Amino acid sequence: MSATVIVDAITKTFSRVGPPAVDHLSLQIAGGHCIAVLGPSGSGKSTLLRLVCGLEQPDSGRVSVAGQDITGVDPEKRGMAMVSQRPLLFPHLSVIDNVAFAAVVRGVRRRAARADATQFLNMVQLDGLGGRSSHELSGGQAQRVALARALAARPAVLLLDEPFSALDLELRQEMHQLLRDIRNLVNSTVILVTHDRDEAASLADTIALVNAGRLVQHGTVQDLYRRPISVEASRLMGGKNEIPGTIAAGTHYSAWGAFPVPGGTPGADGSGILVVRQESVEILTAGTAGTEAIVSAVQPLGARQLVTVQAGEATLHAETTAFRAVALGDRVRVRIPAGELALVDRVAGPLAARQPLVQNA
Amino acid sequence: MAMTVFSRAERDPHPLQRRPGTGLSRPRGLGRVGRVGLSLGLACWFLLPLAPLVLWALADRWSFPNVLPTRWGSTGLTAALAQGAAPAFLTSLGLGLVVTLIATPLGTMAARAVAVYRVRGAGWLTVLLFAPIALPAFAVATGLNVILLRLHTPSVVGVVGILVVYALPYTTFVMRAAYGTYDTGFEDEARLLGASRRQVVTRVHLPLIAPALARAAFLGFLVGWSDYLVTLLIGGGQLVTVPILVASSAAGTGNTAVTAVLSVAAIVPPLVFLAVLERTGRHRTREET
């Protein structure tokens, strides 16, 4: 069972003096899809989840599921289930009774509820652990039980509030695979709240980027990485390169050269910022095509490295494999693939003084 | 042929004990003897005063310098019953139960309000709740007695009301400590799994705070069961409880056996109550798991 979820201009303020935790935020999640609500700590993403499931009431705005306005509906009647960062397994119940909880409160007899719960325990690969107490589980097992318990409620909407952030990397990857497998078996709409870009990209069909309670951008994973709509979106997605410049006759001029305005339509003259993923910037050896630059920093990132290059006052970052021999002070050539550029924060108006251009070789 | 018998510890020593010389593997015999000695000492300290009480309760005659009673019998018990021990016992029991039945839920709600919800003036509320402990019972009882008389309040209601106020700090304190570590996330989780508000209370909230509730209920019962001053002053003689009988018996001479019987009777219910609560808590946990 799945349902389309619509969040319509929802606002929630906790403090009279402070800014709203969620500010006029609208979002649509297609039935059966998985959306990742991605944002830094304190951006309002968990509050958004609590508003959707009814644990918080909005100051204004509406939440609809399958075309029905559920804004004032009690949480237990919304057909949702949630898995939080903490498993929150009821300590006075065994594993099997935790998973059977939803059925028991629905009025199903305990024996039947336990039989039903067993299939969900099997689904999360915890066969035979039903008799254990929640205290006897490891962190990963407890989170699997929490997932089984939520699935056993057969929710139309499954809410995941940073459910894997307390697990180590290996366990997290296992849980990601488990969630992908489960999504093939159950057809719930999934709303995943996370601050981990990789997790969002790995699990979600679309990403809703949230900051300061506002929706910054909602789109596919590729869109968010390669076509951010603002510098804010680019930075939130971990983008490091912002190339301010002027736009004239459909061309963006900056210290890194002249590039045709991305998108095909030249638009009005003025100014704008080109953003490009550091993974897309190429570092070439001297004497090849590209803009000449000097390596000003090299930051190891395990199997990768972040190389910072400078051309005059302008700075650019490129992520390369760690095996690429680059040293501080090296003279290199930098190539920015025009197809990887996105123009953001464009302002139309009289041309500002053009920045000194570095000629492409 | 001589056979060497090894103890299990010798056959299968702890891994740390296989490496002599470390702090953890050092013999701890002396420490163990000390711990056992201290435990026995504490047990004696608690139980020793009860020994003469029990002996006196079963003694018809016990004169100095005999170590044990010279004549055993049930004269003390008969006399205690003749003085109204049975109804006093029931009155005390009722008083203890009524006080705990009122003070425990009130203390629980107050503790939850202070510890879990953002109640305005929580600090002042805490001071107010704990104030009865700071005030001398005699002063409070004497002062309130006049007010209650003018209000024509039935003495039983007055006694129960004041004892509930005295029990509240204890029940609140115990429950506040429990709510300090209580996670309301469990309740949210239960609601999202389809539990109604009532089911959340019965299936999640109460089981999670059950051990603390039992402790609070026990303390509330003790306040009602063991009170002397408030029952005497506010009850105005209409409420004859075990502590009042004990005090009246102890004030006279030659009543040692009767006083002992009544004192033993005063000890038994709290112990039984504690045992029942403990057993119920364990049984419930075992049943749930």
C-alpha cells in the first residue's frame, strides 16, 4: 500500500522570538517513491517529519495523504510508521512482541499477531531472535527490529528519521541494502530524513534539500548534484566551486574563462555564478589545453584527494584519485567541462566591470 | 593411587587469572572476607532489634537475667486483640492504602509535569511539593486542626488529606527520578504504530514506569501506615490505628508483651506489601518477555 503525500505551505514555530522551525514548506511525494529530506542539523527536517506524522501540529498549512487532508488527524490514524535514530524498542516486550505491537493494539489476538510478526522478522533477516529481550540485541539488530516493527504496521507512509546514523559504516551499508531489498517487497511511500548526502543519494528517488526550515530545492539526485538552483543548494550538496562572473550575449566571463551560459537560452545580460562539482574539474599536466593554474593545497581524502588550484585571485577545487601525483606549487592546467556547469543566482542588469580574464590556452 | 581433585576454577581459570602479576589477577580473598563480614554486620544491625521484639511477643514471662523467656505463650497476643488490635490493624491498612492510592497518581502526575513537560514555574512547584517535609508535622497538624474543625471536615477526611500531602513529596521524588530517565519517544512510537492514547498509557507508559510506581506506592503506604501524630491530633481519637495502640501500650507499664505483639504487627504489612510489589514486578516482566 502506498500513498501520495502532499505537504502544502506548512509552517511551525516553537519560539515566539526565534525563526520558524519549518517555514512555509511545500512538497509532493509520489506514492511508492522514496524521498530523502536532506539538510544540516537544525534545518527543520525532523520537525517536518513530525508534522507529517502528526506528532506536531502545524501553525499553518496542510498535510494530505492519498488526497485526504489529515492535518488534524491523530498520529495513530494516519497509517504511518516511523523508525528513528534510536530503535526505541519497548524494553518490557520481547523482540517478537515489539514487532507484533501494531497488530496487538489493532485487536489481533496475540498468537496471530506473533505469527504475523515472524514474517517481518524474517524479512529483516532476524529469524529466530523473536524470544530475545531488546537488551540482548546489538545496535544493528535493534535497528532491524525497529524496521520490522514499523513494516509490520503495514504503513502507507514509512518515515525514517536518520535511522542509520548511529551505526558504523559497514552496518549502515548493510542496512541500506536491506532497505533497498525491502522496498522491492513493500510498496510504502518512504520519507527518509538524513544529513548524509551519500545516504540520500544511495536510497532516495528524489532529494528535498532543506535549510533553515525552507525547501531549497527538490529534484532527482542528479539534478541536486549537477544542476543546483542556487549557491545555497550547491553548498548544501557539498559543492565547493563557485565562479562569479558577468554575463554578456549569452556568455559567462570569469577568471576561469568564457563559457556559454548553461541551459541553452542566453537570457538577459548581467551577472551570475557558475557552479561546478569538484569531481568534474579536471587537472591536466602543463602544456595541455585548459587554464593555467598553480596548486595551492592538497587535502587527502582516503582514496581521493582534494586539489586546490589558483589562477590569479580565483580559486578552484578538483577532486582526483589519490594516485594522481600533484604537489604544492605545481603548475597545472585546469579544464572545466562546459556541460557540467550550472548558472545560479543570476541577476539581470547593467554589466558590472568585467573581471580580468585568464585566457584559455 | 592418590587422586587429585581440582575445583572448576582451577581446571578452567579465567583468562586474566592465567597471567599472574596483573592487578586483576591478584588474590582477592581478604576483600571477599571483608565484604561478607560487612554484609553480615549490616544484616545483624537491621535484624538484631527485632529479635527481642519477637521473643517478647511470644513470652508470657521473661525476667532478668534470663537470656530467653522463662515462659512462652500467647498472653501478649490475646491482650493485644482484647485492646482492639484487629480493628486498629484494619484501620491502619485502610489508611495506608487510601493514602497511597491518592498520593501515588498525584505524585506521578506532578513528577511528569515537572520532569517531562515544560511547565511554567517548575522550580517553585517543586519547592511547594517538597515543603511538607520541611515543616514540622506537629506545627502543621495543630494549625490545620483548627481550620478543619471550623470547616466541619470529617476527621477521617482531614487525616487522609494531610497524610496525602505528607506522602506527596516522597511519591513525587521517586517518580521524578524515574521520569528523569524516561523517554517519551516510546509513546510517540507507540502512537505511530496505531496505539490509542489509552493503549499508550496501559501498554507502554505504565509498564515502563512500573518499578518506580511500586516504589512510590510503597513509600506512600508507609506514610499512611506508620503515622502517629496527624492521626492522633486530627483524628481526635476517632481513628485508632496500630501506631496509636503501640504508643498507648508502650506508655503504660507491664505491657511489654502487648507492645511487642503490636510492634511486630506494625512491621509485617510493609514487608508483605514490598514483597508483593517486588514479586508482581518480576512476574510481569517475565510474562511480557
